[in-house]
Amino acid sequence: MKVLVLNGSPKRDASDTMHITRAFLDGMLDVADHEVHTIHVIDSHIEYCTGCFACMRNGGTCIHDDDMRELLEEILTSDLLVLSFPLYCYGMPAPLKALMDRTLPLSSMAMQRVGERYEHVGQADFSQLRYLMICGCGFPNSTHNFEPAIAQFKLMFPANRTVITVPESPMFNAPEAAPVTEPRLALVRRAGHQYAENGTIEPGVLAEICSPMIPEEAYVSIVNGAMG
């Protein structure tokens, strides 16, 4: 399987969320030798979409001559697209959002009804793609934080998608938190193993991954103490 990881964090490999993503990929690699390519989106030259829709009318060629042409080619030849990002203002960081905006050349102006909504008819075949969102958050609670990002991800990728959200993710960059983060990363690795084997994650495993690692009040106390 060809796996393309789009790391949306400007911290690159030091990203809190990338600890989770690497553990998941390790679990996948326990099953088979997948081809994994990680792109730090902050390092790519991606102009903002101007909404001119030229790409949707001329067969997919954007007016911008930047790194997106190569990125789109790689997306189309991948089997699994992983969006790994920290939660910024209840959504994805700006560099990754700019990249997502620039996937417009994959669609045409024509619309079609799919279920209860309308979608643009594609200009390219990416039916083989599966999608995985891995998102970390600095807040301790699992609810009332990730919902906007999840909703956007589900609308962008209506099928073949999996969502992993992890609160308290700054703990993954704190060595003193290893007694609680290492078991959680081991669980994430187990999830990656399951996903590589059958394309799904057991609901109980997923629910535990997406839950706080320590009690919310304890986490807040530690964060506030560090700030003081």
C-alpha cells in the first residue's frame, strides 16, 4: 500500500500529533512493508486558491505553477491519504487548509446529487483512495473541540474514511508523561495493525484512543501550573 502523510503541523517532526501518526504507521508496518511518504506541508510552496475555477473548466490545470501539481499527482497515485494535524481554532492549520483548497482541480464544475447533498463530478479517478484523519488537541476534553474539523473531513471525504482524535496531545512531547503516553501510543500502534489488516479499527480501541489519558482536572492543573 502506498501511504501519503500530509503533516499539517508547522512543527514538522516535532509535532505532538505526529507522535500519534508515527505510532499508527508503525502498527501498519508491523503487518506489511507499506510505502510511506510524509510531507511537511509548511515546507511546500502552495499558493492560495483564488476561486477563479479555471482548473474546473480546463481539465484540471491550475493558474498557479507551484508544488501543488506534483502533490496532486502523488495524491492520485496513493492508496491511503493521512491528514495529520493539530487542532487550530477548531480546524486544520492554514498551510494544510490551503492545500485542501487547491485540490479543486480534481473536480469539474458539473454537479450531481449524492444522497442528501450535491457534489462536484470528478475530473480524475481517485476511487482507490482511503482517508485517515489524525488530529491532536491541547485541551483535555474529547467533546466540544474536534467536531468542526471532523465535520469538514467527513464532507470532504464522504466514503472510506477513518477519524482519530486525541486530546491532551502535548503530553506526547513531555518525557515525564511517558507512564501514560507510552501505553496510549502502544494502543495507537495496535489500531494501525488492525487497520492494515482489515481497513477498520475496533470501536473499543478507537474510543480509548480518543479519550483523555489523565483526568481532565489533573491535566488542566498541570498545564496551568507550568504557565505560572
